Amino acid sequence: MGSSRSLTASAIAAILLAAGTTSAQSFTIANGQIFTPGLVIVNAPQPGTPLGGEFIEVALDVTANGRLPLPPYPEDSPSMIHKIDIFLSSYDAGRNFTITNGTASLLGDALGNIMEQEPGSTVKHVKWVWPACLAGDGVQADNKDRGTYNVSIRQSFRLNGQDHYTVFDLPISVTNSIPPSLTRPPCDELDNDLLTPEEIAASSDETVGILFAPGDATVVETVLNGAATRRAGLGWAAAGLALGWMMYL
């Protein structure tokens, strides 16, 4: 493991420990991709990244690196993505914002079905405008809403004839500058009840491990043009594989 990757993991841990977080769990990164318990692979953001600007962008590979075709799927396909929901949540701030739950809000503050955007692209770029309460710069004592968050990715999918629902939390830091604007949506309109880690774990299929990382031989069974196909792993070398730390916020 290269020193730069080790330093990255240490920096992530320092950011999250400074925020007073607990309940660490490992995550897997290779060649800049973050692997999840599901068919989705995260290309961005990287764990622990300080974010700001006009919006947050979450880039998701929705083909398991080429193993799964893009929708629409045949009804009898043994593997498919049913739905992807994304939330931005923080136990420190007591917030759980909807980025997308499959249905766009009237003003577009919450996004619609991300599987329907960018037709033909294997990577979906989810761009979500920061809500008003996150505007600011740095860590501000008078704004408890800024700080450390999880990008919580909820996947409902079928893999080789079995349906699953999993939750994957990716830590980020909302500390870079976010300019105030009258067009930013009110935070309370996007906020939801914040579930405990125990409630989230109970709803998630804990039998699904991290999939499609280097060395994983998982085969994806699909139906293409009426014929069954089996797409195996890419046979990547383990070089570039790194372990970091992800904290529940």
C-alpha cells in the first residue's frame, strides 16, 4: 500500500474523530472507486473529502463496472437495479436530507429517478444544490448544520435471482465555502426523520458483502436480447486496493 493512500486513510480518520464520531467500519477503494454492498460503485466523492461550491456531485457506476447492462431491463432478468435512493445525513447536526428518493420534488429540490438520467451513460452524475442552512465557510460555531455528513446510498436490487436492500454510508465534510443564495432550498423541506444506526442496520441486508472489488469472483447473471448471459469479474490485480475508515455520524 502506497504511503499516499495510507496518509489519506489517516486524514479521513482524523477528520471524523475530530467530529466526535463513533462506530467505525472498513471500506474498500481501488483505482479511485469505492465498492459497496450492491451493484453500484462510487466514483466520487472520495471518503472524507471537504466539499462546498454550488452543489454536491455524486458519481455512481450503475453497471458494476460493465457486468450489468443499462436499463430498461427485461422483466425476467435475474439481475437489475430496482431503485437508488441517496440521503445526506448527520447525527451531529440531526439532519437527514433527501438528495433523491426516485421522485422529483415540485421545485426540483429533491431529484428524480437517477437511473433515467444521462441515457446511455454507465456513470450517473447526481448534482444536488446545497440547501440554505449549509451555506457558509469553514466550521462555524453559530451554524451547527455544517460539518461532517454521510452520503447515504440505499440500493434496492436483484442479483442472480435474489432481491436485496442495502445501505452504504460514505463520509464527507461540509466545510468548504458554500455561497448563500436565495435560490437554495429551505433545509426543513428536505429534512426527514433520522434513523438510528440500529434501525438502519435492521432494514439492510447484512448478508451482502462488498461486491466487485479486485479479487471478487462474483458472477452477474443477466438476460440480453432474450439470451441468458453470465458476466464474471474483471480479474483486476489487488494492486491499488486500500482500506480506510468510515464512521457513522
